[in-house]
Amino acid sequence: EHVHRADEDHALLVNIADHSHSLTHGSAWMSADPKLVEHAIREEEKKAKEMEKKLEGYLVETGIEGQVIITKGDPGPTLIKLADEFNAAYIVTGTRGHGKIRRTILGSVSDYVMHHSHVPVLIYRS
């Protein structure tokens, strides 16, 4: 709401569900129970629907012109692709503040976006 210009901007609020951890939970010596994976995906989809309602409510509450996109995929590349498709002027993304070890091993969506975006990126710590 602090960077949005009501007369010019259209906000695109995006939530990208990454199911890769659910689908790859098993390993060569321990396979994931398909029912557990299905349950995990259903739970993530339920959370995504809740997030969609929350984001739509935010747009209404603040009077910001925009739309909500809920999708699945690898968050970094998917966000870059959406920004390109919608001709975004800039990207605002948060960081969860995961520890250095986790960020080093798994990477960071905000780091990925910062290094691969074709438009300016504003990263805020949540």
C-alpha cells in the first residue's frame, strides 16, 4: 500500500505453492506413503485457498486495484515468469528469515528473484 499509485498501478498478488518437498519426501530407502503425500497436497491447497481469500480481502480493504493469482510451481522461476507475462514494473517479495544453513542448502526465493528478475526487486523482511 505504500508503493502503490492508485491512478496508475495494478497490483498482482501471487501465492505459489511448492509441492516438491511433499512429492520428494521419500528416498531410495524410504518411500513416501502416497496417502500422506495426497493429504499434504490437499492441506497445501486448502491453505492456498485461505491465502487467496485473505489477499482478495486485502485488495478490497485497501482499495488497491489488482488481482490474486494462486498457482503451483518452483516459486522463484514461477514468480519471474509471471512478472514477465504481466509486464511488471517491479516485484515486491518478502523473506521469512530462515537461518543461514537452511538458506545455503535450499536457497532463497528472494535471492533467486533478486538475481534473475528483469525488473527492480524490493525485498522486505517479514
